Amino acid sequence: MLGMSARALSFGAIAEAYERFRPGYPDELFGTVAAYAGRPVRTALEIGAGTGKATRLFAGHGVDVTATEPDAAMLAELRRTAPPNVRTVRAAFEDLRPGGTYGLVYAAAALHWTRPEGRWSRVAALLEPGGVFANFGGPFRLADPAVEEAVRAARAPFLESDDVPSPDGTAPEEELQWPGTELERSRLFRDVRQSVIRRRLRVSAPYYLGHLSTVSAYLQLPPPERREAFEAITRVLPETVEVAADLTVHLARR
């Protein structure tokens, strides 16, 4: 199995599909972060902005966002739709140069691609005193157990699992999930909270396949195997599927 860094670098080639087939983020998410902050959020730094799904949410609420992203293709897609209050920086999180601080530092389904060494000290150094860190994301799961099992069986000859494992090994049944576990252990943050925003989406089978085409586990398959896997999955999918796309939100204060 390829490591996290190799999987993280697999997205640039499919930036357009990522923008098309990854769902955006709801206003409820911004409300959750803003309510936790307890004061106006005026500036933010985004870790691993991708094509700007979360960037547009926060910028649309008047936040001046500095969106960082190491991949040129993803960043080009982001810039195509970025509003004027977004500044883009092509850089991995680990390569950001010291500079100003922000009221909010956040990551949208990207933090697990960063290196663990020094992760939290870097985040803390980017935050104003009392500033907020937010992390959010979640799997895109078929809601019907029968359809999910059919897809799992169709995928099995090519791929055992398409999950991204917990970076610190936290079991799925544990109440507090990563990165809340690391934030709790860190002395740099306080008031760690975890909440879930429930989402159910009904999408077409081609959209669901399009989403799978952006998932790192499939991107790492050799192209012939990837094509065969998608053909096998297509054969067991109904015309439309219901998807559970819950967002787990972690918040902490500097």
C-alpha cells in the first residue's frame, strides 16, 4: 500500500472531477464555527484548499481567506471561481513561511495529508491568541446497506477498502475521533469539541462513480484495474443512490 504522501499527491490530475463530484459545504457548517468562535471571524488560513469547496463557503460569509494548496492543478481550479477576498498560496502546509496570524485556521478533508511532526505547533503559531482551529470532513457512504454490500463485493477483487484510516489509529467506535484525540492531548489548545452535521444526498449512479474517481484509493490502482473496478461497481448500482455525507466537525481554541 502506498503511503499517505503518495496518496495525497494523486489529486492534481483529477482536479476538474474533484470540483464536479465532491459536494460543497453547507451554511450550517459556517454557523457552527462562528458560534464556537463567539466573535466575528475576519481572517482565515485554509490548509489544503483543493479546488475551493470550503474556501467559497467562508469567503462567502465575508471572511478574508488565505487558501494554501501544494498542487498547481487544484489551485488553478480554485482560482477560477475564487471571490476577491481570497488570496491563494501554492505551498504545502509544512512549507508555509512564518508570517501573520489569523482568527481561524481550518482544514476541509485535508488535514490527514499533513505530516504529524510539528503539526500542532505550526497551527498554533498561525493563530491569534484566542483564535480557532476547525477541522471537518467525513466519508461519502451509500445509505442503503444492501447497495453498500453489493458495491463492496464488486470492489473486493480490486480493492479491499477505500477508507482513509485514522492517522492516529483511533477505532471507528470510539466517541472522540481524530484529530480531536490529538487536540485533547496537545497543551497548545483548549475547549476541544466534536459535533456532527447530518447530511443525506440523492445522486445519480454516474455522479457516485464520478465521486469514486476522486477517491485516493482508486486513484492509486493501475488504470486497467481501476477501469474494471468501476465497471463492476456500475453493474450493481441502481439509477440513483442515497448517500450519507455527514460532516464531523472538530473545534479547538488557541
